[in-house]
Amino acid sequence: MVSSLARQFGRRKLLNYLKLLYIRIMGEKPLPLEFAIFLKNIAGEKIIPVEEFCVWQGKDLNNKFLKRILFNHKFTGWSLDHLTLNFIEKYIKKHEPKRILELGSGISTLCLARYMMETHRENRKYVISLEEDKDFVYKTKKLVSEYLGEKYAEVFYAPLRKYKVGDEEVEFYSFPKKVEELVLEFKPDTVIIDGPRGSARRKWSIYLIHEYISKPSVFFLDDAFRDIHILKTWNGKEIGENKVYVKGIIPFPKGLGIGIII
């Protein structure tokens, strides 16, 4: 039966329907990492969704304010999808993280700032976003300022630079002095990893930000089915005095990896 459905709809589409069916039945419960790796080994790149599963509109958001202002706006797979954003909103309102470090920027920056503002009801900065693309910095700043003002989030231009990690030379966001001082003072306890562009760069994000964040800190990795090898590398890894644990992947179309650094 499964092979018949795969022929009818295409294996990639079928896998994405099965992911959504899992969420409907099981709720937003992460797949254990080992099982997600098993699925990726069987399905290969077909576990990564087709474009139609990544396109969404503002009306798909649960948040009333964001749904209203973004109702007819259409978004593609470049941004965090509505399922991920709705999940993160629930996480924020349940666990009340104090501050968020976002790697990457865009519509998610506006959403994160709104979620934090509604949760804490204080006029202070909640979100720091690092972005390597100057145009994205400008667009995100304009978007957040238009709807929320400039109190709740700050977006920094952080061009990529080379770092030495062990024996490898890697590219990651630069930390200009102002950014470094602010992040060290800010001490985020939640990290959203949606950048920099390229899996090879994201692989080193935990290693290069761990000194700037509180312990414990929770992290979310977008595109987790594509970057499942990164989660496998991180799981159980000791970084200085800290250790990384990966809880699993919520099977939203692109996959949302969840873990903790303690």
C-alpha cells in the first residue's frame, strides 16, 4: 500500500504528508534523534520537503496580532515556517525564556519579539539577531520598527569571518565589539539557529556561541532534516565545561531540531 501511494503522489510528497499525520496523532512531540537518522537513511534527500510544503501565509499564524498584520503576506522556505513559529510561541509562553539569540533574521525576528513582549510585558530588549546580509539587516530592522518599534529586538550586521576550531578553519558570524559586549551582558537562554547560510557554517554555531549564552540554554535548529548530521555531531558533545544534548526533531516539513546546552 505504501509503495502504491508513493507511486501515486511521489515519495517526497508522501513523506511530508506522513510527517504532518504524525504531528496530528502524536502532537508536537520530537522524534528521537536515532529514529530520525534512521528515517533519513531510508528516505535520503526525499525527506526534505518540496516547495509547496514550505510556502505559508501570515493568516496561518496563531498569534492574533501577527495574523492580523501579516494576513495576506506569503512566505517561502527561506523563513521559519508557521508551524515552527506557532510551536516556538507556545514554548515561549510556557517556559518564559528571558532573552533570545537568533542566528539569521527576517519575519521570525518580528515574531520572536512579539512573543517575548506579550509574555513578559516589559519595555526592554528581548531578541538579538545576527545577520550576514546587509539587505536582510535593513529589511528586518524596517519590519520590526514598523510594527513594534525599536525596543524589543536589535538586528546586527555580522559579516562572516574565519575562526579556528580545533584543526579546522571555519566561517561564522563576526562579533564586533558592540555586539560582543551586548550579547555578554544579554546572556541569552534560548537560541534560534537559522543561519548562517550553509550547513558547513551552521555546524560550528554551538561551538562559537556557547561562551555568550546562559547555562542551561535551549536551542532550536531549523532545517533539521537537511542538517541532521549536525545534530548527530552535537549530541553528547562536551564543549569546555558544557555538554550538548539533542532531544530530537519535531517532524514539521523541514524539521525542527531541539536540544539543550548545560
